[in-house]
Amino acid sequence: MLFDTTFLIDLQREATRRQPGRACRFLQANPDASVRISVVTWGEFAEGVDDERACADVLRPYPVIPLSEAIAWCYGQLSRELRERGERIGDNDLWIAATALCHDTDLVTRNGEHFRRVAGLRLRPY
């Protein structure tokens, strides 16, 4: 599985408030899941955190998938397809979707509205 930034933000908020919510429940329901994040997700998450060490602590459990030529190709094809249909989504979401597609993995997100536009992308809401 690939975690979208929304999942990590929710997980951090739940930990900060010490009130488990839907992100914690998802982790509890999927204890053996192999989970990774896109380097783009890493960057989006880092935007909202002032302390580099705190950011790394939250993200440490999740291996980071770097961008590759295959992901870049997939991104370009998705971008063109969505633009031609008049259904563009944000560039970062496109990179994350392309990463999930290239790695043939589900995307865990609460941002289904945008990601549903991407044909073939398997979504796992939480």
C-alpha cells in the first residue's frame, strides 16, 4: 500500500491529540500491511512540519519510493489524459497516483474525490 499525505496528516493529528481516529483504526485493522510513501508525500508532509527531526520521526516507519523514469512516464500519460477529459488534479496528486500505479499498489487516502478520476488506480479509503 501507498499512504497519501492525508493519511499521514491525520495520523499525526491523532497522535498529537492523543485521540485515536480513523487513521489509527486503519493501522490496527491492517497490522501486517506493507506500506510505503512517495517522495512527493514526504515533501508534502514536510511542508506542514517545522521540525525536521519530528518530520523524520513520523515518516521513518515508511520506506520512501523515489521518482523514476517509469513513474515520470506514467505521470505524463495521466496528466495528458486528465487534461483532455477536463478533469485535471493537482500535480502532486498526479505524482502520487503515478507512483501507486507503477508499483501496482493500493493508495490509502481520504481524498477520493480527486483520485477517482485516475483510471486503474485502486483506492483504499480509511
